[in-house]
Amino acid sequence: MAKKPVTTRSGRFLRLAGMTASVAGQYAGQRARRIFRSEEDNEGARSESYTRMADQIVDTLGELKGAVMKVGQIASQTQDFLPREFSDALERLQKEAPPMPFEVIVGQVESELGKPVSELFEYLQEKPYAAASIGQVHRARLHDGTDVIVKVQYPGVDESCDSDLKQLRMALKLGGLLKMPKEHVDQLFGEIRVRLKEELDYENEARNLEEFQAFHANDGWIKIPTVFASHSSRRVLTMELVEGDHISKITPAKYSQDTINLIGHRIFTMMADQLFRYQCIHGDPHAGNFAYRPDGTIILYDFGCVKKLKPEIVEAYRRALISALDEDYAALDKHLIDLGARVESQPAVDQAYYAMWRDILIQPFDSDMPYDFAESELHKDVAAKTTTVFKYLDYFKPPVESIFIDRMIAGHYWMMKRLGVQAAFREELEKYLRRSPD
């Protein structure tokens, strides 16, 4: 039998506290048993224990949704501070969440907008259009005949944000899962909390939508839905229905390779413009937030997670990329300190270490010939070298100010790969890096 959805702060606290206690108990038991095992047996037992703890945490986060699920999604793309077993399990949270019962959604809409659903809409479709971490989306039609989508926040999610984050952090700590100093954890969770508070405010998202429409006003190939303020509030957001093909529907019968390559170039332009020109990025680049059309149009959804970047961070990022391309590793070390990614008090990092990562990450930009993202194994090359991170664990820290830049780039890499883009980006990248800021 399906569990009743948790919609109260106390209910969420109890469910998370139970998870934390269980994880802490498993970790303590695993540490006690370690004394009596060989090193090889310990490694296998540790991996098995991590997998068991991760599965329990992920199941709880997926059920509760909200802040903790969103942190799980971010953590799955920021794999340098959690064991691999946990990161792998968290990838399940990138997929669509199970939907909230329709009566809960109707109650939230009527509470927020102050009218019965029948007065607000000609119809509100019961089956969700999409379900995500902090809310779900339903198709609807206004009484004037306009087709819309209605994004509805799950009840209790915003009031529980701080306590949810505290409980999740405690579970990770007591489970022996966090691999970095307390001050770095403080910075990371502080940044995530700020972004979540913004994402939980749909009035803020409406402003973001308008801002990005202005950014991309001259890009006729980008479509961003218009908001209906009359049917929106802090926890309900009604937007025009702008449809396209989900990435899973991009097939050779409908999209030629030339069209896919065009979309790839447009994704790169959109990403580079947001980073280097607007200094404001769409910070949640997973497949569900984008759609496509056979004429090469890209549709952007969900502007809850938007990161406004400090000019000095964008400049440090630009200089770090130039240094990497030029193989000037002394300069790269300095710019990573400026970015907040390198601990300044530590001595310079071995240049061979930087060269190793540079040779892996430069692959899509290393030639004037098209790079075949469909065949790319860049992510496997990265995974194969993750153990080298431990040698320099004290030299680096989570780049809090630029973590969403890294998230944006990683998300777009996966989209390019799933689309099967074949394109050369070196010349385009050089134009953005070498030119003077607007």
C-alpha cells in the first residue's frame, strides 16, 4: 500500500530523524566490525554499507521531495564530496518523482489563489504533466480558451526547508559520508540554502522568466513561456503552454544530423552568453527543463534555480579556462584560488596533476574537427581519475561561487551526448574567452 504523503513540518522532521538514526546506527556498526576484518574485506563491506545507506537516504528524499530531494539532485552532479556509491544512488533523484495526489494539488491551488479551481480554469488536468522535487505541473485551460501549464508547489515544502537541510546534513555527517572540512560544508550548504529559498518563491521565478526573455529577446530560436500573473502566487505559477519534443523524442525520422548539430551550437551559444555576457545562468540544466523543435528551436522551462554571478567570478573563470587552454598551469593555479576552488595557504599543485585533468576535459575543444558527443567517454575518463583527488584533498574546496557554473556545464554535456551532437566548439569558445567583456 502506498504511503500517505508527508505534508507537515513535524511529519517531515520525524521521517528524516528516523532516517538519520538508522544511517548513524549502520555506520557505527560498520566501524565496529571493521576491527575484525582484513583491509580487502573492509573495502567490500564499506562499499556494501554505503550502498545500503545511500538507498535508504535516496528513498526517503524521493518520498519527501522538497529541499532534501533538491540537495540530492545537486549532490549527484557534485560528486567530489560524497562516496561514489552515494552519488550513484542519488542519480535516481534526477528522474521524475512520483506524483502528489490530485486532491492535495487542488487544495494548494485554491488556498493560494483564493478561488475554486472551477472559477480559475475551464479545466485542470488531473494527470500531472510533470512531477519534480518541490512541485508538480498540470495542464489547464483558462476560461478565455488559452492553454496553460500550472506549476504547484507541494504543501509544507518551503516551511520545512531549513529543518530539512539540517537533518540531511546530520545524516550525511553521522553516516560518515561527508569528505570535507566543516567550514567547506558550511559554505556549500549555505549556497544551496540560498538557491533553494529562491526556487521556493514562484514570484521570484516569474521575475526570472521575464529577465531571461529580455536576455534572449534577439534569439528567435529560444522560446521561454510567458507568465499569467492573475493566476500566479508565491506557490502557484501559471504559464503559457509552449510545447516541444523531450530529448527522448529526438529521432532521426524527425531530426536530421544537421538539425541536431545546429541545436548543439545553439546550446553552446546560449550557455556562453548567459555565463560571459549576462553573468546570470539557468542553474538546473537537466533534460526535463528543455524541449526542442525540428526547426532547431530550443524551449527553456523552470527558472526557479537562477544564479546571478559576481563579475569577478566570471572573470576568474574566464582566465582559468584561458590558462588551461594555453597550458599555463602556474596561472591556472592562481585563478583557481581567485575562484575559491583552491586553498590559498597550501603550496602550488603539481603541474602534472593539472595537465592530466586538462587533457581529459579539453577533449570537445581540442580540434577544429567536429567532436562526436554520442561517442564521448569523457565522463568515464573523469570517473577513472577520481581517486587522484584524494592526494590533493586538502588543496581544494567546493567552489561555492562557481558550483552552479560547473553544474550548468555538466548538464549541457549530458544533453549534447543524448542528442548526439557532432560539432567543433574551439573557435566559438576562443571568441568568448579572448574578447573584451560587453
